[in-house]
Amino acid sequence: MSKLELRKKYKILRNTLTLNQVEDFSMDIANQLLKLPIWDFSFYHIFLSISEHKEVNTDYILNILSGKDKNILISKSDFKTGEMLSFLLTDNTIIKKNSYNIPEPVAGIEIANNKIEVVFIPLLAFDILGHRVGYGKGFYDRFLTQCQPDTLKIGLSFFEAEPEITDVYDGDIKLDYCVTPKGIFQF
């Protein structure tokens, strides 16, 4: 299926989930993450969920990272340039939703994207080769090019892999892992 078809399909599928399912599946994903060999790094970038879109609730992962005393980075999107800046999440970080309902830091300590060692990536769908479909604005592809080539890229999905995304192009950056409530895909 094409990205456009998959985007449409998975937006509908996500909207059919109950709030209890979103919470249960999000907890299952966090528990699956504990099985990965990713916990010896220092700088972890994570998205803050858009609850209106029924995204994976990353609060459970934030609790794990905090409990392991990791440096947690969250992003602020610049819709004019298509860039994402990373800020250290601290007890003093003020978070507000932007005009797209994305929770973002108002200000804070900016950390260069090339310091990031692990990135948790929101997505709508992915395939068995590690290609992913997001909302179609290319923010994460641009952002990931600013990270080190060996930065671990971990997708989070409520759903299992598709056989193939048919319209992948050279600028698409593949995942290293994708974690679902039922298991882990490694690419």
C-alpha cells in the first residue's frame, strides 16, 4: 500500500481504539521496550503524545527513563523551516500545546541533535523492512539526518507491520526497531 493509503487506514484504525485500549497498549509497549538492549545510553529523545490523535501514551516510557536517570529530550517544531529543536526535559520545563495540539517546551536548555543516542518515533504504520509512515510533513526525516548515523531509531506502534510500503524514497530513514503491544520488530 502507498503512504497515503496507509495514513488513511491507520488514522481510522486508531480512532476506533477506546481510551482504555490506548492506555493498555501504551503500557504493553513500554514493557516491551524494557526487553531491548538500549538502556546504557545517556541521551534519549521522546515525543510527547497528542492525545487527540490517540497516539501511544509516552508517559510510561518517560517514567522508565526518569527512573533510570537518563537525559530526556523533547522537541519543539518550527513549522516554517520544518526543523525540530531538542530541549532537555527538567522539573522546571513548561510545556504548552502548539496550534497543532503538539505538547512542546516553551523554552529551556537546547541540546544539539547530534548528541541524541536513542529516538522514540511516533508513526501511523510501518512495514516489515523498517520503513515508516508518519503524518507526511517530513519532520522526523529531517530531524534524523541531524542525528548521528548510529542513533537508534525506535518506532512505537499500536499495530503490527504491513507487508510493504510501496512508495518509499531515498530520503526516508528506516527504523532500527519498532515496538508494538505484542512484540518487537528488529530491522
